[in-house]
Amino acid sequence: MTIGVQPGNSTIESKNLFEGDNWPLPTDIGLIDDATNAFALRLTSAGWDKEETFVLQLAFNEALINAIAHGNLGVVKKSKDDDLSKLAQAEQKANPTDKKVYVTLEIEKDSIIVKIRDEGKGFKHEDGDVPDPTDTEGLMRTSGRGLLIMGTAFDSVVYNDKGNEVTMTKRKISN
């Protein structure tokens, strides 16, 4: 299953990028699906069930898109009809960058810690820099939904002061 960007849109070979627990990734919006699928495979290999994996990979996908598109590429959607992936692809082509996104994973059978850091300027996560998609004025906007998904899927979502690193944690509820 893929989410987000169409597979094969990457400008580089992604085969060995997703080995181990630390992934220094180039700023390439085309890597989103490969990274998300590698993350999902790690979850299922650690014993997370299909339903848990789906929700967590959706949140991971959103965090990675945010880091690449908004963080490193500086893409800002101007209208609700803008396609973030297409805007990011156009920006990536027009202004290639050597910036990286750093993904760190700690995946166990009963807990997950995901850190994603970009080299962008960050955002003001505490000052309402992103509209609340559940607010009456935000219901029709697409901005902020990724943060809502991340906060719903993970038990904790914490940003560094600069706003260019997110740490998401999840503990499995024992039966």
C-alpha cells in the first residue's frame, strides 16, 4: 500500500536508504512512499498489527512530507486546491537542494519512537502557525490535517524549540 506521492517519482535510487535505524535522506519528495513502506515493514516485523501499522504509517507519511516539502523546500500552499506533492516536485526541480531529512527509528514490539528533523527554518508550532483543522474556520482547509493525524496516531508528538524536529512516541496497550 502506498500513500501520498506516486512510486517511482524519486530522482535517486532509494534501495539502501532505509537500512538500519538512522536514515539521512536527501530532499526528494519522490522518496516519501518508499520511506513510508519501509517504515510499515519495520512495524509489522516488530509485531505491530495491520490496523496499527496503517494509522502509524499514515502519520509517519505526513511528518515526512512536512519535513521535505515545508521544511527543506519551503513550500507553502496558497489555496486549499493546491497539491502539496506537485508544488514540492516543482520546487525541487526549480531549486535543487543538498539539505537532508534525518529519520531516527526505535521500533520495538511494544513501543515506537520516531524522530524526523529537517534543515529548514522550522515553524511556530505553539503560536498557532498552523490552522486548527477542527476549528470552524479550518474545516475546509487542508493545512494542519497532517499534524492532527500525527497527534491522533501517536501518544506524544513533541517539537523542538526551532520547530524543525518532531519526536513521536507510541506505546502499545497490553491486552
